[in-house]
Amino acid sequence: MTAVLTAEGVRKSYGHHQVLTGADLSVDPGQLVAVVGENGAGKSTLLKALAGTLRTDAGSVRLSGSLGYCPQEAVLSDNLTVAQHLRYFAAAYHLPGLDRGEQLLDRLGYAEYRNVSAGSLSGGTRQKLNLTLALLHEPDVLLLDEPYQGFDWETYLRFWDLVGELREHGTAIVLITHLVFEQDRFDVLADLTGGKLHLRSPRTDGSGGDDDRR
């Protein structure tokens, strides 16, 4: 199978502080990869590098297909309503309509806020909109930086149901997480330590599963 996202030797420093020292990653269609690591390990820096929003010092990132990126901090205009965000992003992606956006509003349980300005939304609802915008154009590769921050339990479960559907349709997903109990959901765990990624399978590490998940 041909990888849809490949990173080789990615390096990034801030002054004398080396954050990424040669990170390598290859992700296939439909594969779900978790990036884990200590606070300050460089997980968000890595995702920004993969998304192309951060200039790296060395290395390469190759993407095959379209990209969706959901940063940890939602980049929204507080004066625009949810519906206006959908319309503007749909126009930017040259989408024929808002069917996918309306579907995601229902799936994530916040359709009642479609005419509410982003500045009036709770943190969890802002994150739902952040995720919706990343998914609006049905990307081939999806990068998620702790996307469920502020979600209630029902929305959290809806999120994972949605992830399952995306994978079935061949979407490759790279997700930053700090939640140990959910790591058996993934195909690959990528531990970011010392500025490099160390890959392992969550199904063979003996950690067990999450008994509470659906």
C-alpha cells in the first residue's frame, strides 16, 4: 500500500532548543496513528510541520491527496456565526453545497448553534466547529491535535464513531493524544521522545484496552 503521508528527517529548533531532531513517519490510507509524548516533547510542533504551517529546519514532508488540519486552538472568527464559517470554508474548498457541513453539525450534536457567533460558543462547541471545518472537504489525510478537548462524554463517543467511518472510507488520521486508556484504538503509537518518533503497536504492548468505551 502506498503511503499518503510521509515525513523524513524532520528537524526543528527554537534558538538553541532542538525540538525535532529527525522525525520520520509514514501513514497509509485508513491508518490511525497516535502521537504521544511528554508535555513539551514537540507533538504540536510535529503536527504543524506535517500540516505545512511551520517552516522546518531540515527534512521533507510528502502528502498525497487533500489535507484536513484541526489545531488544538481553534482558529475561528468570533464575529462569524457557525453557518457563516461553513459557507466561507465551503467556498474556499470549492464545494458545491453545505451538505457535509450540515451532516457534521448533526453528528456532533450542535446544529442548534448554527446561527450563533463563534465568540459566544463554549470551548467544547468551538472545538466541534474546529473539527467540522477540518472535515468539511472530506480530506484524504486528517491531522488532529487533541481534537476532543472540552467534549462531553456523548460527543466524545460520537467523535470516535466518526473516526471509524472516516477510516472505512480510507482517510488516514494522525492524532495527538495524552489519554493512555484510549491508545488501543490505534494501529500505531508513535512515541515522540528526544525529537524522534519511535513506533510501536498498541495491540502488542500488553497495556490492555479501555473497558468503558463503546
